[in-house]
Amino acid sequence: MPELFGHTRARIAARHALITPANHVNSSVPGITGATTVILINEALGAKFAQTLVTFQKGGAASITASEVQTFGYVVSGGGVVSVDEQKAKVGAGGYFYAPAGSAWTLTSPKAGTQLMLFQKKYVPLVGAPLPKPIISDAANVKGTPFLGDPAANLQVLLPDDASFDMAVNVFAYQPGGHLPFIEVHVMEHGLVMLGGAGVYRLEDSWYPVQTGDVIWMAPYCAQWFVAMGKQPASYLYYKDVNRAAL
Ligand code: UGY
Ligand code: MN
């Protein structure tokens, strides 16, 4: 989908946004060196979380100190060594980690061009629920399930389905023609990146052609629907807030 000179597929609306790789502008972020960092979604947009893409050069590193912020990181491409507190492991594409609030994390020895997608949110504790524990894992080891029984829409839930967690991150993979079964309208907010393939995303009353690398923000109650198009399967990684009281 080449863009015409002076045109963009990006759209920043009050309750949703689409940002394409052609729109990226880097920020300098404390703790990240030898890398380009693009803050794709944060409070400036109206979101209650941040979604950031880090692309490492050889010799680059991320070293983030403990705070009230929890971090989920997903290796979109390349690989490196991740540590969260005392845990340490090599991760490749599809590898991911979860650093709870109060835990420090690092990514070191990245292959040149490694892309790491981060979802970060201030942790909201729940009385009676223990703090979540650090995780380093791989999406390849997470069993998917047909979404609402549809084998053309496969859902992998990467974090434990447990009340300790106030965020979820999932991978949704669709066969060509596969689609969300209905137009969702819900209180949960989403941040999303297309991992592969292409399709059409409905956001409120607009329909957007989307492809690999595109990022979407959906505010709470943003009407949403997706259909995968083309000859290849399409997949996206997405964040949502979960497990906390309505009031
Ligand atoms: O988990 C979800 O709300 C998911 N079905 N939403 C989405 O894919 N846009
Ligand atoms: Mn949804």
C-alpha cells in the first residue's frame, strides 16, 4: 500500500487512532541506548497505558529500573537476552516477558534490527490478590483456542488469566476471510499491532485497510470489528485492561 506524496493512512480521532510505520518519529527514552524508540500510544492520546516500539542496533540495550509501572515486552523480530529481576533467558521472535510493578528488566545482546513492542501500565493492586510474578516465555508454547468456537479466528492468551493481573496481552490469528464474530463495544481499552497479513479494521464509523506494522488505539467503548483479507493469514498482538471493579 504505497502512500501518495502528502497523504497518509494515519488517522488520530478522539476515540481511536491508526499509526502506520511510515509515520514513526523517534523519542529519546531513559534507559534505552543504541536503539530507536517510537512512543506510539500514551496519555497524550487519551490512553491509560503506553505502547512503544524499540528497534535495536547491534550493541544496543534497554535497562529499566523498578517502578509502579508494569511492562509486557514482545519480540516482534530478531532476538536477544531478557532479564526480569533474577530470571534471565534468551528470546527470539515471539518471545515475551512480563515485568511486574516493582521489578527491573533488561534486554541486552540484541541482534541488529531486533524489534521489541512494549505495553506499559501503572499497576492497580487488588485487595487479597498477590502481586503477579515475573514471566519470560514464548508465544510458540502458548496453546491457542478457536475464538467463540470459530477455527478461523485463533486466540492465544499470553498472560495468566488470574485476578492478580490488571492487563492482558493476546495474539489473535485469522485465516483469510476470518473475522471478529460481531462488532464489539466494551469498556476495555486496546492497543494493537498488526504482526502479519492484512485486513480491514472497523473503528467506530470508519473502516481502515491495515497491514503488518500498523498500530491501532481503541478507547473504551470504541466500536470495533476486523476481517482478514488477502491470501495469507493475518494476526495481531493486542493489550487490554482486565479484572478490576467497575467503580
Ligand atoms: O479481547 C478482545 O476484546 C478482542 N476480541 N478485541 C479485538 O480483537 N478487537
Ligand atoms: Mn475488543
